[in-house]
Amino acid sequence: MLIVGNQKAYLKKEKIEEFVKYFKDKDVSSVVIIPSIPFINEFNKTNFLLGSQDVSINTDDNSTGEVTASQLKSLGVKYSLVGHSERREFFKEEKETLIIKINNLLEEDIIPIYCVGETKEEREKNKYKDKVKLQIEEVLNGITAKRENIVIAYEPVWSIGTGLIPKVEEIEEIMDSIKKIIKEKYKYNVKVLYGGSVNANNIEELSRVKDLDGYLIGKASTICEDFLKIINKS
Ligand code: PGA
């Protein structure tokens, strides 16, 4: 199971230090922690795997204000999110940008966790499978090398931060269709994570989802006890 904690912009310096202290001696060597970029280095005091929430589209040193894939690599970053719905919505990131970001990461041997998922309206209109298929194909078609390193995170937009989660069978249905699309079209066995309101209370229910490869956890990954509980129950 791949457990990934996306801490977004929740924690400031003092809370990061508390979090690091709590996890310092815990065995979390197969868990990926994704703090805000300025705090990544602090997590070298733990044995978490390191991830980034974003990467620059630029690779050039003349990129004021940006963090390039090669800089992330030098920090020991192994994974990076791409295409999170908050980046798509607030920063208007579209396929062209996402393709460049994924290529930059793959070039530095950082594993992209490519996020896809439908809105509430698309779910209600029964368009969720088409939406996810489109998001996968429009980006993966633009990746030529090392494509098989890309992990997919299925995160329904209506579930992120709302406390709502799809039914176990609904997650299984979409996992299955993502795995099929990728196997048939891109010829590899993709790892698929579920994300959206995963917490210490619903982790047992979610663990019934067949063939799930892991979780992408937001808010609950910022609360030490809850995150540890999720890790231990996964
Ligand atoms: P959430 O966020 O767990 O707080 O819903 C998940 C995510 O946005 O990755």
C-alpha cells in the first residue's frame, strides 16, 4: 500500500516541527509525506519518503520564484503531485502544463502522482468515467519516455475536503476502468490511489476496496494521531 500525505498549506513552522518530532522514531519508511516545499528538508529528520506538491514547468536556472525538478531531486524528493484539482481550479493548470511538469519530473526520476477525478455535476450526469478517461488520455498521450512510472490518484472533486466519500463499489468501478485504460492503451500495470476525505474513521471501510494500491490523504495527514492510525490500518 502506498500512503501519501498531502499537507497542502495547512501547517506553519511550529506545527511542522511538532509533526516531525512525533514521527521521528516511527517506522514510516514506506509512507510519502508531501509538505509545502519550504518544509521538505525538515522531514529528513524522519524516515518518511519525501514528496512535492508541485514542480516548475521550467528547467532553466533563470526561473525566479520557481522550484525545478532538479532542485527537488537534490532535496531527495521521490514523488510529486501533478494535476491536483486545486491546481487545476485555482491556477488554471491544463493539459499542456501538466504534460511539461510530468516530463520534467520523469527526466529527474521523480515519480509523478497524476490526480484525476470528476466534479459533482459530472458524477450526477453519469459522465464521471468519460471525464477520468479524458484526463488520463489527454496527458498520457503527451508523455513519451518512462510513462510506466506514473501513478494515478483518483480524487473525486466533490469528495475533497467535504467529508463525503464514494461507496466502496463506486471506487472499485472507477479503479477498474482506470487500470483497464492504462493496460490497454499504455501497456503497463498502473498503481491507483484513492483520495478525498480519507480519515481515521473511514479507513476501515475504504480498506474493503479491492485492488486499491493506496491513499492520497489531505487534512488527516496533518493530524499526527490520525495519520498514524491510517498508516497502521492500511
Ligand atoms: P482531503 O484532501 O483528504 O482533505 O479531502 C485530499 C486531497 O486533496 O488530496
